[in-house]
Amino acid sequence: MPWSCDRTLEVVFWGAVSALLAGLLHALGLLSCWVAFPPAWALSAGAAIALSNITVSPSGKAVVVTGCDSGFGHSFALILDKLGFRVFAGCLQADGEGAEHLRQEGSSRLHVLQMDVTSQDQLDKAAQEVRRLLPHGEVLWGLVNNAGVSAFGEVEWVPITVYKRTAEVNVFGLIAVTKTFLPFIRRAKGRLVVMSSVGGIMGRERLSPYNLTKFAIEGFSDSLRQEMKAWGVTVSLVEPANFTAATNIATEEHVEAQMKKMWAAMDEDVQTDYGKDYFDSVIKGFKANSKSGHDDMTPVLQAMTEALMQRFPRARYRVLDTYYFFKLIAAVHFPEWLFDLLYVTTPRKLKENDNTHRKRD
């Protein structure tokens, strides 16, 4: 397996444990700290790395992947097919371009299924197809919950219908898929992989519709992981940073269309208080962000592969660059006022608008 941020943190962790052990031995007068520490760290870190390189065989195993029309799900379905898994690729549009590409590029082991995660009827039919297509002697061993949508905007701007729709797909759709296929996975003592985000660990301004769904996914997956231990089923979260450019989850056209609808649905008082200039500046920022982040999905796909194939998988796979690594540390471990000072800025124009309205009132 390739090197990753998770492995670096694991090596650092065992270094800290080895240092404590060496310090204890030194305090007891049994062994010098400098004699005990290097071999302890080398052995513990080496064992951890060796264990992470042990993988399971794909032979006789099938995997359901949701959200395969494009992005991570599309690419991951093809990767699993090449690795030797039988793949059931759930697509929102089974007759769409993405689904047709899967049929052309995949082997006979790759099956495209019509799967709107918000439709229990489609999920039930997909489960029936899995039963029908699964050969004797094979088991449905893996479920990759990847399907999701993005939504954005400041809280006062976003209609409640957008919050509900985002949660319907990202949260309740994920739960519905899990409940539909979990009996298969549980009997096979298999794997569940859940696509989350760093947005499920720390919030970000103007992304509350998306953030709240990822926080919910984190809590749901933690509970499920604990429940499934008794059945020998593992549950892993994959938490990427910013890969917007790689997935095209929010194109400029998508941003423009959503923001126009948002402004039209906004109360007049809210429009007046924020101002069209400030609103337009936010649109400009989101358009710029639509091309931001990493344009290569490889690190996320590697993390998804490890979560599914490692003999001893982690509960979380964080795919972070240096910026998000330190930002996440600040969000989780620093006081909120310090995080806000470092990472949150109030636009000058909004401050001026606020002062103007106060004088007017």
C-alpha cells in the first residue's frame, strides 16, 4: 500500500508510546532511555506498517458501490473490477453517460444497477438484482456508501427545502442503502465504507447544508461500527479534504444556477441587510472554489481501497494536505476563538453594511 497521512500519524503515535515506555524504564533504573527508545519505536512502528500491508483476497467477494455516475464512485467501481471483485455499480441514471462508460470499460463482473438512494423501491429492486446476479459460492461482502450531493450558502440564504433535500440524499439515503444491504454484509462478515469529509469534523462558513449531513454521517457510522463488532463487520469512514476540482461536484454553472434560485427565494429584508454586492462577491468566491483543491482523485481512491481491502482496517482514513492537516488540528484541539482568528474572516463589505443599517435604524 502507498504511504499516506494516516501511516505518518501512526508512526508518530507509536513513537510517543515508545518514548513513554522508555521513560518509564529509565525512571525505574532498568534501562537507559536512549537505549530503550529506538528499538521500541522501530519494532512497534514496523509491526503497525506490516499489519497495514496485509490485505484480503477479492476472490468470491462482491461489492456494492453507490453514486457511480461520476466522481469517486465511478472511478472506484472500475478499480474494484480490475482488482477482481464482482462490482454492483449503483447509478442515479442507469441509462446515462457514466453508466454506459462503466459497461464499456468494465469486465463481465461489473453490473450497473439503477439506484436512486432516496427511492426505497429502487433499492429493493437493486437488492433483488444482486441476489439474482450473485453466482453460487460468492457473497456480497462490501458496501461503499459514496452517493452524495453538495449544497452551499449562508444560513439565512438557504431555503429549508435545500437543507431537507441534501439530508434526504446524504443522510437518509445513506441509511436506507445501509439497511437494505446490511443483512448481506453481516452474514458475510464483510465491510462497510462510508464517504464522509473533513466537513464532518469541522464546520465551514457557507457550507452548513453540506456540513450538517457529514456530521450526521460521522455519528451514524460510529454507532454502526460499534454495533457491528459483534458480527465481525468493520465500518470505515473516508474523510477527504478539498477535491472539488477532481470530482466536479460544484461547477461554475451549478454555482450560478443555485445562487440565482437562492437570491430569488430570499426574503426582501435579508436581501437588503446583506446587499447584492456582497451576495455577488460570494458567488464569485464559490465559482473560484469550483476549480479549487486537488485535481487528482488518486489519494482518495487509495484510501477507499485500503478501507475495503486491509485485513485490519482503520475506523477513519483522512486524506489531507498540509493546510487541512493543521486546520483540522486547530479545529479539534484549539480554543474556538483561536481557530476563528486563524481561519475565519468577516468580509469588509458586510461590516460596512452592518454599520450602515445600525445608523439607519
